[in-house]
Amino acid sequence: MRQFVFEDITSEEVARRTGVYTPLTNSVRGLLDATIRTEVDPDTIRAAGELIEGATAMLRSAQSDGPHGVRYTADGTGMPWGNPAIGIRNAIAPPMVVTRDGDGRRVADVVLGAAYEGPPGLVHGGICALLLDHILGEAASAMTGTLTLRYQRATPLGTVHLEAEVVATAGRKLTVRGSLSDADGITVTAEGIFIVPRKIVDERPDDREGTR
């Protein structure tokens, strides 16, 4: 099973690849939104489908086997580019960009549009869970053991704010709490136990972001 893969490339090469793949993923992300909301006639839909199939064939002409995995450079730069929350090569990802605030918490602001709708005009609960699971995991730099969510009210589509912080540590187990909010306040809270597996501790560099 592919886990953490070392690539001996420079930061300049990482930036070059980022510049190549980000516009492509943004285009596919736009295609997802357009597909959901289009009202064009059937002939136009068929013509668009043929164009998409052609583009897919172009991209499949040379591709890796299996998933992308999580790759690292010599200086510790993480490249989890297939990740469904933050991956720059995954159009499913909103994308979410996680940073640290002044108090050491992990935070992110994410725009959720039509592709993330559950009930009319509202974010699907599973999407809320995905984003919270990811940001709690980044706060812990570990993998999910248990995750408990409390949906306090529905989350409208649009911009949401996420944050997470470690509140307790016991060996390889960390307790992490977080929340998802809209402009009117918290909509979902989360608490989880996150575990740093021994094998991953041995394989991955310390204190590096984007490993989930």
C-alpha cells in the first residue's frame, strides 16, 4: 500500500508542477459546477460529453498506476495532491487551505457551492464531516481513531470557517476539538481521538503539514 513517497525534486519543481496542475483542476472543478447547473438543450449536452471524453482520453494517455499517494521532497514539502479535501489535483476538493492562526489552531475558510449540496441550499452533512475530519487530523498530524460530530443546525452553501486544536495528549493518542461555522456562528462541532501509527512515525518527517 502506497503511503509516504520521497521525491528528490527542488522547491522550484514543486512550484512548476503546482502551476501546471492547479489551472487544470480548477477547470474540472468549474466543469463539475457547470454540469450540475446547466440548462442547455440535449444536443449541446451530447456535444459537450464528446469533448469531455476526448479530454479524458488525452489525460489517460500517460498516467500513474493506482492513487497519487502522499509525496515529500527533500526539504519536507508535502504533496498530498490527490486528497479530497486539499488536493490540488483533485477537483472534488473545494479546495481547503489549512493554516495556523496566532493561537496555534488550524484554521481554514472554504467556499462550498453546488457540488456540495445535500438538502436544498444546504451543505451535505457528509461534506461537513469530511472537512472537519481533515482539519482535526492536520491539527493532530495523525490519523482518525474516532470522530464525533454534533450538527447544531444546517449549514448554508457558501463560505464556511473551520478550526481545530489539540486539547489533550496521551502517548500516540491525541484528543482534538474543532468546529465549522458560517457567518452566523457555529453549525457543526467535532471531537475526535487521533492516533499516530508507529509505522507512519518511522516513515514520515516530523511536524510536516498536509499528510492526510
